[in-house]
Amino acid sequence: MHDRWTDQMSEYLDGELPPHEHAALEAHVGQCAECARTLAELRSVVARAASLGDRPPARDLWPGIAAMLGSDGAVTPTRRTPPRRFSFSVPQLAAAAAVIVALTGGGVWVLRPSTRQELPVTATAAPAPAPARSATVRNAASRPTANQTYDAAVSDLQDVLAAGRGRLDTATVRIIEKNLMTIDSAVSAARRAVQADPANGFLNEYLAHTMRRKIDLLRQAAALASAQS
Amino acid sequence: MTTPTLGVPTLSFTPVPERANTESVEVALAAGGDAHAFERLYRKHSSRVHSLVRRMLSDEDADELTQDIFVRVWQKLGSFRGESAFGTWLHRLAVNVVLARRAELGTRRKRYHDDDAPLELVSARRAPPELSMDFEAALARLPDGARQIFVLHDVEGYRHEEIADMLGLATGTSKSQLHRARMALRVHLDR
């Protein structure tokens, strides 16, 4: 047996030898029966190790574990001494955000000013007071640009998401789509509210907020899809 | 006694994802404090963890440390983020617990570099049949350092870089110890 060659055999088997040493070892093994046998034995050791089966414990260890968790393995979550660290995935966070948005949207409809019936008259026939009028004009002038920017951003992100959709598992896609629908409902509700009361600063702010929520969710979903590639 | 898993596996067109989903459910339940779900996870993974401990340390330590590992898993379930399979996460945690136990025993550093005698004993060629050992027994006779590296690399599939990182060794040391272990074990292949 030649130590010079045998010392390299494990790296050879693991594919970690540089090409020229790999070739040299193969050439030597082709001419040296003893080294060829050693290499074959080492190869068998590697195969044997990879095929070792797992053996269960000779006795049932669960009762001892259960005793350390809580009495008799009963469901005792309160016995868990270390404070739990909660972590959430992107879809979970998005779901939470969507719920908040939906709840806030509902709240807006309930709590918004009761001037709804007067607004059509104010907007179409009667001259509005100067401050409200100027606010309305300002909003009307800025809204198309903001909407266009928003629509373009949504469109871009939806394209990215569509391209990476196949890389996400179906459960994640389902959650994302559900949340997008929820946010879309909130955006629609906010838009209708702003249409009915264009001068209402709170409603405008809320509409912008729901739009940002959708952009954020799409951005996170697109990033998630990209990360899976 | 093995507790049945959740769900009714009828008309399953995708059995592997179904199993994976079932385990995800068990993990989520256990993370929420359900010890019965955790017992099902224990039943599924205990053989692998126990075998890992037995090979890395010894038969005598295996039961106690396996229990410690599963208690640790229970405590740390809240930090499992699902970035890898639960089994992979559990296994890595088990390796860390085993290595920590080795450090507690205080013999790790010495055993990685010294103590060639057991290696020579294991590799004694052409031992009489009455003294022969099976492969697992021969593995158990290796010096701690060589054995742990062999188990981590050849049995568990870790790379040298990972092993060196876990054990605080140079990659070259991991490679040379692995080679020594393989050389020692090759005479026990057919026993």
C-alpha cells in the first residue's frame, strides 16, 4: 500500500481532488492492485455508512419526555417556561394587514360624516364654501396622477408576481389572492367614499393608505416569488 | 404505541405533499402547545435522533440525551420558521445538543487530536472471527473525534465546511479525520 496514494483516496471519492491529482490517482490505481483494493474498500465504507438504518430506542422514551413537558404528557402549554417567540411569514403578515384594512374600511363606512345625502347637491348645484371647494379642486387635480402611478405600480408588480407564481406553493398563492381581494374591496370602498365626499381629508388619507397596503402586499409577494427561484 | 396521524388518507393523489402537510399541521399544533401533536412528531423522528446520538456519543448516553433533545425541540418550536423541513431543523438542533454535551464532558479537544490507540484497535486487520465486530460496533470503537466526523459526513451527509464550523476545526482536520475513520472501518465491512 502506498501512503502517498491512499492519503488522497477519501478526497478522491468525495470529488474533492484537483483534476490533475484525480487523474494521477486513477492512473496509479489502474496499475496497482493493492491500492485498487484499498480504494474499493473505502468506497464500500462510504456506501455502508450511507445505508445505515436507524434503530428505535430499546424502551419508550416518551413518558420521560412528557414528564419534563408536563404531567403525564397532558396538554400543558402553560408549562412552557421560556417566553414564546412568535414569528410570522410574509403571507401571515399580509393576512393580518388585510384584516386590519378590512376592519378599518368597515369602520370608515360606519363612522364617516353623515353628509352623504347633501353632497350631490353641494357638488353639482350649490356653490361650495371656499375652503372646501379649494380642497376638492386640489384633490381632483392630484388624484388622477396618483391613481395612474398606483395603477402602473400595481400592474408592474402583478406582472412580476404572475411570472413567479409557479414558484410559490398553492397555499401561499391562495392566501395572497385572498388578501388581494380583501384589499381591493377596501380600496373600492375607500374610492366610493372619497367620491361621495371628495373634501374629506381622512377619507383621502385612508384611500392612500389602502393603496399603499396593496402595493406593499404585491411587493412582498413578488419578493417572495423571486426568493423561491 | 404509535398515535395515528391527523386526517383521513383516502383518495390522496399526492401522497408525499399530503404527508408533508400533515407534519406541518402537527408542527403548528405542537408549537401552539399541543403535547399530543408533539408526541406524534416524537414517534416519527425518535429513531433517527436516537441513532444519531448513539453513533455520535454512546449507547449509554443515547436515551437520556434523546429525551433532552426533544425537550429542547419543544422549547424551541416557536423559533421554527419553516425555512427548512421540520426534520432537517430538528436534526440540526439534535447535532448541536450532542456537540454541546461533548463540550460539557470536556474531552472533545483531546479526542480530536490524540488517542490513536482505539483507532489502531479498530483497524487491526484480519482479527480472529471471535473478536470480529459488526460495522456499528466498529464505528462505536473509533476515537470520538474521528467517529463524530465520520457520522456527520458519511452517515448524515454534512459537508466538511459545515462540520469544521460546527466543531471549531480546520476543514483539513475534518478531512484527515474522516479518512482515518474510513481506513479503520474498511476491515469491518462484511461483518
